[in-house]
Amino acid sequence: MATIVTRKGKRGIRYQVRIHRHGIHQSATFATRDAARTWAQMVEGYAAAHGAGLVPEGVAMHTVTEAIERYRREVLPRKGPGTQQSYDGHLRWWRRRLGSTLLADLQAGIDIATIALWLGHESIETTHVYLETDLATKEQALKKLAPVEEQEARFTADDPLLAFLTSL
């Protein structure tokens, strides 16, 4: 069971989550109570789905909300005022839709129907447009890379293998 403790310090009010399960203790501190509650639900959900214990220390448990907040802190202030306002609306939308989703889950090959439900799309085709856009962006990035200097040797079958395969 998770316990959320409100702490007051030099950096203002923070929320510390403490989770104890099967003799394992885990804690984390957050700027908002919602972020603390979301993290606690994710860790407890992970523990329930994967048996006893909590999330191993090396497993990243970052959410879309954390990524958005980091973007707001580190990147958005360098944008122009009009861009900041425009991006802010988009970021609020993404936070409402996917805020508590783990970033690892977004990269884990979750099926398109689940993603469509998260985004509130009526049709999987709408979601597919976004996935294709992502693939196009990746292809553009790959085109900018320098070509590999060495060519890999291709497999060539020997005569006995070819004879066997043609006899099938």
C-alpha cells in the first residue's frame, strides 16, 4: 500500500510516496500530488502484474507527464511567445490523454487499438496516420546519416544446397 507524505522544504511543497510490499521498500518524491499518486499506481500495478515485489531499481518508471513537464521547463522557454502558447495547448491535450502512461509502454510495441483508445480516436485509421508520420520522421532522420563504409557479405548457397531446394 502506498503512503503519500506532504513535505515542506527549501524547494516548496513536495510529495513523497512510500511503498512497502513483501518486505521491499521503495520511495520517490514529486512536485505534485497527482504525479505522486500516478507513480504509486504504476508501481503497485507493475508489482501486481509481475508477482511479488516492486519495480527493480534499474527499471525506468517515467511517465508522459514527467516528459511534458521537463519539456516545459527546459525547452519551451526558449521558444517565441506565440509558439509557447500554441505548444502549451498541445501539451495539455497530451497530458490529459496519456499523462499517466509510462514512456517505456509507448515504446513497447503496444497494439494500435490500445493506442487508439488512449487517444480517444473513433477509428484506428486515425491513429495509423500518426504512426505513419512517426515512421516517416524516422526515415528522414536515417537518410541524413552517412552510409556504412563496409558492405556486409551476402549469403550464397552452395550447389548441393541449391540442388536440394530445387528438388522440393
